[in-house]
Amino acid sequence: MGYVTKNLISDEHVVYTAKVHWIVFLTPIVSLIIVASSFGYLVLSDGGNSDEFTVLFFLIMGITFLIWFAVSFIKAFTVWWGTELAVTSKRVIAKTGLIQRNTVELNHSKVESFSVHQSILGRILGYGDVVVNGTGGIGTPINRVSKPIQFRKEAMQVVG
């Protein structure tokens, strides 16, 4: 909680924090499996039984998915590392981004409600999107939060 702890005001302490769920790494995991399968085919196949087109196809597919893996892993890691969501004794704080930072800090008196949106997979794996709704129509979505119902419950107890 780098941003949150560095920006606490006097007599304020962190009550509850939430993390981004590991599901953000699903795309890199799938692409890594495809890379391993492609290069595994090339390594384990008998060169004499494979035509040049098949070898070239698996080589191009492996390189393409290796690049896709690298890009998607960097993106997922940036989302996972760069998102902070916390309820303090005085505010609700949401920060996203590493280099380009977006923050929303709402005093408890300005928080109107919390919404949780979960897909079927989200319910099974324990993640969802939390929207912090402030007075004046401000709605701040934080995507793929781990244990979103628990976050909403803790936040509502503090905010009142």
C-alpha cells in the first residue's frame, strides 16, 4: 500500500484493503501454455515426419504467442501491482496505474454506495468489479477485485 500509506492524513489509519485478483494473469498463462505447446511440438516431433510448412507454422505460432505473453504479462502485472483500494478511518481511496496514476479519494460523508458486479466465473473464483458511488454521480469502478463482497461489507461498516 505505497500510495495509501504515504497519503494518510493526521489521525487516519487503514481499516481494510483489497487486492486485484490473480485472474488478471489468465491471458498470460494461456499464452504461455500455447508457447510451450508450440515449441514442445518442435522439440519433441521427429523432424523427418514433419513437413516444412508444419514446422514453420508452429515456429511462427510460438514466436507470436511469446510476444503476446510478454505484452499481456506486463499489462497484467502493471494492473496487479499498480492498483490499490483501501478504506481508512476517514476516506475510501482507489488508485490505479504505475506511471500514469488515477486516484479517487472520497471522504466517508461523500460515499453514497458500493456496487459489486460479479460474473459466474467471478462468483466461483472470488473476484468481481467494485464501483464506489459518491454523491454527485461519481462512480469509480475497480475491476477484478479479490473478495469484493468482503470489501463492500468492511467498507459499509466503516462508512456507516
